[in-house]
Amino acid sequence: MSACGVYDLGCHGVYSITLPLQPKVIPNAICGICQKGKEANKRGKPEVLIHCSQCQNSGHPSCLDMSIELVSQIKMYPWQCMECKTCTVCEQPHHEDMMMFCDKCDRGFHTFCVGMDAIPMGCWVCDLCSKDTSTPQKKGSVKTPKKIK
Ligand SMILES: [Zn+2]
Ligand SMILES: [Zn+2]
Ligand SMILES: [Zn+2]
Ligand SMILES: [Zn+2]
């Protein structure tokens, strides 16, 4: 009769839910160059905007002069816009005039951080990208078992 035990069977369990890193999505983002949203780029065609991982800057890849390959690369890492760009090696934004950008992934690098004297003329591809030139990425690439030839 005298059940004085305190049993709280209510759902007071606290679950800490850690969300996986999600790609940044800004529904009403506007391109900083043409001032239009994803419905239309400067040519009037719908185009998905890319977003800076550090600030609210967004832009159409076409407005930023980015190729499709470049866009697929920058989606793989926290891309920074020109204003937020830091060196991939030392993570410093200074020495802008000594900073060069990879033609494949758009990451920034100081010439002196990669052991170069000056910014090269024409194309330059960073170490990270030149490493996978031997394994060209295929569309919808599947994990392939190691092949020994
Ligand atoms: Zn635009
Ligand atoms: Zn930014
Ligand atoms: Zn650096
Ligand atoms: Zn690169």
C-alpha cells in the first residue's frame, strides 16, 4: 500500500545528438557578383550557388569563373571566398601578393609555404591535387579494390 519508492518512468533521458557535418545551405543566398539567386545566373540560367565557409558570401560558379571540375572540388572541403582565403599550409591570410590559388581546387597557398620563389605564370596545381592526377576521378566513383598490376 505504501509505495513510496520514487520511480520516475517519465522520459527524462537526455540524449546528446551530435549532428554530422552538413553542407552549408543558404536557401535565399544571393550571388555577390550579379545579385541574383540560384534561379538565375548572369546568363539567366538557373545555377546553384556556392557558399564561403567563413562568411555569408555566395556566388554563382560562372560568375566566379569556376569550372565544373573546380566546383566539385570546392564542395569537398570548407571553401573560402577570396576575402576569407587563407593559406592551406600556414592558415594565415596575410601576404596576399604571395598567395596563389590551385587551378583544380581553388585552395590558397603562399609561394614561400610551398617552397617557391614567385607565383608561377599560367596554371598551377597544388600538391594535394597533383597527387591524384594518377587516379582520375570517375563520376559516381565506387570504392575499387586494390589492383596490383
Ligand atoms: Zn551570379
Ligand atoms: Zn568569405
Ligand atoms: Zn602560408
Ligand atoms: Zn589543389
